[in-house]
Amino acid sequence: MRKGEVIRTTKETDISLKLDLDGTGKSEIDTGVGFLDHMLTLFSRHGRFDLYVKCTGDTYVDFHHTVEDVGIALGDAFKEALGDMKGIIRYGSFALPMDETLILSAIDISGRVHLNYDVDIKADKVGDFDTELCKEFFLGFVRHAVITLHIVKMAGENAHHIIEGIFKSVARSLAQAVSIDEAYKDEIPSTKGVI
């Protein structure tokens, strides 16, 4: 039962989030930010994670707090769902093409926090979503999931395609990394004996 459930309430956001690592890709997402809802729906489907997110945030200010805090809550849920991490493959990577865009992501569920975000997006916005918030989301996520994540844009011009490619690629990489290797299901994948 690799599940995580997070309730996170601040003066800026109120979030309820449920995650099942061994799901089928079902999702119910309502963050108050349409583009983020779209990205999390794709993330759930491509990672085969069941995901429920409800967020009420101060979107009258802007979307920053909502996007960052949802990333934080998702990271907390992943950390909880992984438990002692016995049997996980630990590493995952995926190169995802989307039309003119090519995104590479690579993950190490390492117990060490690092985000390499090598992504240039020319447009400032996709609809009413600030494109810089994509990085803020993943910063919150890696800090709370306690993982290493590399995201590299290898090609791409369309801002929507780039960000969508990022969410899909990271979901596919995570799906690999959290999957159980049956041959080592009772082992922690580290010479230290702990992650």
C-alpha cells in the first residue's frame, strides 16, 4: 500500500492531496489554476499514479503560492508513499518528444536534494500561467520528496509543449524509479543500507 496523503494549510493555500504510486493513472485535480490542473492530469496518467488534489489558494494575488505549495505537497506525498524504499529501482530517466520539443529527465531517489533545471522558455506565459512557475513547482517537489532531478530541454520552441513535455517526462522517469524490482524487493538500493 504505497500511498501518501497530505493536508497542508498556510495563510496562502489550503491543500488536500492523495497519491497512490501503484495506481492506474486516475486523477481528480482542482487547484484553481487551469494549466496546472492540465499538467497534473498528464502527470498522473503518464506516471500511472492515482492522484487527488484540491487546493484553494490566493490566486487573486497570482499563481505562485498555489503552484509552489502543490509541488511541496506532492513531494511530501511521494516521500510518505515510498516509506523505507525497499525494492525500488531508485533511478529513472526518459526522453520525451512532443512535436518540435524534446525533454530529457533523470531521477535519483537519493535522499539528497538537487534540481538541475536546464530549460529555456522564450514566452513569459502560457495563457495566464507564468512559465517561470514550472521551475518553482519542481523546486518545491524535489525539496520535499528529497530526490535528485535533472530536467533538460534538448529542443523546443512552443512554451506549452515544453512544459507539457517536462511533466510527462518527469512522470515517466518517476514511474521507473519508484517501481519495485522483484529480485531485490527486500533490499534498499544503496550500499549504505539506507536512503
